[in-house]
Amino acid sequence: MLLFSAAPGPEPGLETLTARMAQGDRTALGELYRRAKGAVYALALSYMKSHSDAEDITQNVFLRAWEQAAQFSGQGKALNWLLAITRNLCRMELRRKQQQRQLPLGEEHLELPAPEAPVSPEDREVLQALLQRLEPQERQIVVLHAVAGLKHREVAQLLEMPLSTVLSKYSRSLKKLKKSLEGDEAL
């Protein structure tokens, strides 16, 4: 008879996982992916406006993180490092697409994450329509805060904007969304 069971220890921080990756620990990469993929995907989606492009960027971010784990100094937060990689890969991809002019980067490419969201297809369509009513920067702030779960100051750092601007745009965006939901504007 077992009188007690050993409780699992606390999960290692993202910085610890990154250090383990630098030493070749593939399980650390899997754990880092499991814990940070939502934030990375949300940021990629806010830039790319396409579910498939955001998924590709997300995979590339973790490949790049694996390759460059030894270069992570541990001075900052690992999530910020991953999000900086995400932002850089998105910008590079957008520049590449603009140069090749393969795809217009219009609003019709906006998609919400499907796999993990407990949202019905009908609700997803309504959310997409509502989000398309926002300015691109407002939409990006809402997605990063509400979907990715980043704090407002993290969004401000990521988008290189003053915190007060992020807060006011987020508040204004929520008011626009509420007004649209209440039926003041037809969808």
C-alpha cells in the first residue's frame, strides 16, 4: 500500500528549458513548444493574417530557437526572446511576399486559431467579422492580449509602442467590438 505519492515538482521555467535545449535536450524543446506555442502563434497570426502562414512561422520559430538556444544569454525572459524571433520571421516573410507580390495581404486572410479554441464555427465567423472591423494595429493588440494572453506591457514592448498607447487602443477596440455586438452596426 502506498501511503503517499511523490508530487511532481514545479515545472521548469522557460529559461531553464532554453538552457537545457542549448545542451541538446530535445524533451526541453517539446516542453518549450507546449508552453509557448500559443503566444508565438498569436503573434504570428497578428502579423500574417493567415492561419497556415502563422502555423508555418510558429514551427520555424521553434526550429530557430533550437538552433540558437546556445546564443540565448538568459539575461531576459525566454518568452520575449521567442516573440522577438517570431516578429523577425514574420517581418522577413512579409517583405518576401511583398517583393514577390504572390499574395495580397488583405483583411480576408484573417483567421482565428481553430485547434484549441472552444468556439463553435458560427461564433468563430462572428468573431472574425468583428475583428475585421478593427484597424490592423488595434486587432493586433487585441489578439496578442486576449488570445495570446500577453500582458499589456509585453504587448507594448513587442510592438515597440508606449504602454499608454496600447492601453488606449485596447480600450477603444473593446468599445468598438461591444458596439458592433450590441447591433449598432450590422455584421
